[in-house]
Amino acid sequence: MNSWRETAGLVLLHSFWTGALVAAALSFALSFLRGASARYGVTVVALCVFALVPLFWMRPQAAAGVAWVASSNAGALSTEPLPAPSWVSVLPLAWAPGAALFAVRALGGWAVILRLRRNAVAVTDPQLLEVVRRWSAALGVTRQVHVFMAAVESPVTMGWWRPVVLLPLSALTGLGRPALEAVLAHELAHIARHDYLLNWLQVWFEIVYFYHPAAWWISSVLRREREHCCDDVAVQLSGDRARYARALLQLAELLSCRPPALAARQGEIETRIRRILQMNQPTTAPVWALPLLLLAVSLVSAQPPSANTCASLPRHQTWLRTQVQWIIEDRERAAFGRLKEPAECERFVEQFWQRRGAGAKAEHERRMQWAAKRYPTLEAPQRLYVQLGPPDEIESHPKEGYEAWRYRSLPGKEKNYTVRFDLKSR
């Protein structure tokens, strides 16, 4: 059945224009905000909105088919195939390999960090550990923070329950004591803010929306503002803005002596130094936001409007929601939603009953009427009776407020299949 693929395809399709809108709104908001905490908070909200808004295009799946769908004479009736799925259903098939590749990359990076952690050497300098304890208490970090020297390219903070700071092997010799303490203050700020947990959520956001440039831009803004927030905390701990900037400058010089792959990291540190010294550069909007938004809107507008489909007509809405809602299959619901002409809708309804065999419509109407009359306010027994038919045995327990239905033999179910449901809201 293609219903789930069409639903996922709609989510992917609508994420293009909703994501572009969120990115444009975030860029507009950031142009007015200067504080790192405010910019970070707005970016977190933008990321959540980006991730959740496309999910509104998901619709609940229809119930499974009923027991009497198969019929010995169904083959003699109309066997015209259902309409083919739209191109939207292909989108999840194109998305899945890319998402899997980015997931493998993320898990591989995590495995590398864990391996480096296992091979790390604990820092035993009592003065440095005392600084860590004092600043942890000042930041409200109640769990003990362990500091290790590892073969990492730059300082890394990992863990939430047992927080760990990994410092480059050259940090003790390449950085002076003030610079090393400044680096630790920055990493302790990450721990106090629980950035490790949010970073993992951010990684999975990048996996799901790997195809969207706005997602990567928002994610990069979030990482940048997170570093700025920790810089502000470190400045407060050190008590000297210029001293902390000099410490970052020493770190940038240390990274400049490493392989060229760290050039981007060095550039980030230089940007942070300029900000700390209050030499901020103006924030510019992403140049791709408007073209992407126009492209996505044009793609969405190219789809047939829902108001012109059979599922949007009042008569057929009633048929879907109150008459066959428990027996229509996912593929049938999706196919019906793509029809536009009233004549096609009527023909679909006629063939819907033909596919279920002679007498199916009359039997379904009888079950609906009986269930609605006996259980007017309870959906569970109504659905059960319509889908499975009359039970072989009914155990009624009015004092306890429930009934138990037993079916001695049902296709695909165990012998003496029993269902119990509450009658208190009846």
C-alpha cells in the first residue's frame, strides 16, 4: 500500500516551503537581536518549528480491512485497478538512502569519540582539577566532571550523566595556564547548559532534513550561538574579557599549526574573538531563502487543490468518515482522495462494494445500525462489531463495567480470540 509513502512524501514536500519560511523569519529576527542567549533561544524555537510543522500534513491511517473482504465470487465482478500513486510517493524512496548515509556518518563519529575516550589519559594536575571543581560549583554542575588528555583535534565535551572533557594532547604544553583554564571554563559551560543532549537532537534533525539547505543553515547558526553563549559564561568566570580573548587567540594559534582540515575551526575561533572584543559583524540573510521559497510554493501550487477532490465533497466526506471509516483500506482511501470528478467518485463507491462481494454492503449497513443502537457512545465495540461481526460469546459484567467478546475462530487470530472493553462511558 502506498498511503504511508504518500503521507511521508507530503511531509517532505511541504518541508521545503515551510523550512524556507522559518529560515527567512529567523534571519529577520536575528537582524534585531544582539544578545547570545536571545539569539540562541530564537534559533532553538526555529529548529523545533522547522522539524514539527511539516508533520501536520500527516493524516491518521484507516483501519484494516474487515473479515468479509475476501469473497469467492469477487473475481467475477469489476477488477479495474485503483488509480496509480502520485509522484509524491516516490519522495520517501529518494530520501531514505541519504538519511541512512548521514545516520551512519553520525554514528561513526560517535564511535570514534568513544574510542578516543577509552584511550584517554586522566589529568592529575591538582591545581587544574581544583579550578574545575570550583567553577563546576559556581555553574551549578553537581556531577563530577572528569578531565582527560586525548588525541582530539580540539576540546570536546561528552556525556550527560558522567560528563567528560577531552583536551588535545598538546594543550598542557602548547597553552599557558590562563588559556587552559579559559578552555575549561568554556567546556564547563557546555556541561552546565546540557548542550550534549541538545546537540544529539540537533544531529538527528540534520539526518532527517539533510536535503534542505535551510536546515543546515539553522543548525550552523545554533552551533555558533551555542559557542557564543558559552563564551559569555567563560568571560564571567574569568572576569576579564581581554584575558579570555587572549586565551582563545592562543588556541587559534595552536590550531593553525595543525593539519589544513582545522582551518574552518580556526576561523570560528577568530570570529568568536572578534565578538568578545565587541567587533561584531552584521548578520546577513541567507541568499537562497527567497528562491527556495518561491520554488517550493510553485511545486505545492502545481498539485491539485484538495477542494476539488472527491474526499472534500460533503457527501463523500460523510461516506468516508461515518460509513466506511472502519473498513476502507489505506490504498483505497489514498486513491479516492486523488479523484476529482463526481462521476469518478460514484463509480469508485460502486466498485468499492463490488470488490467485497455480493451482500457485503447490506451486511455492513446491518452491522453499523446494530452497533450504533447498542453502543451509541462507545467507538471500540462499534468498530469491533463492524470489522469482525457478531461474537460467538459475550460475557457481560455490568457491575464491573465491562464486556468480554469471544470469537472461537477468526482468520489470522488465535483460537478463542477474546476482546475486553470498558462500558463505563456508555
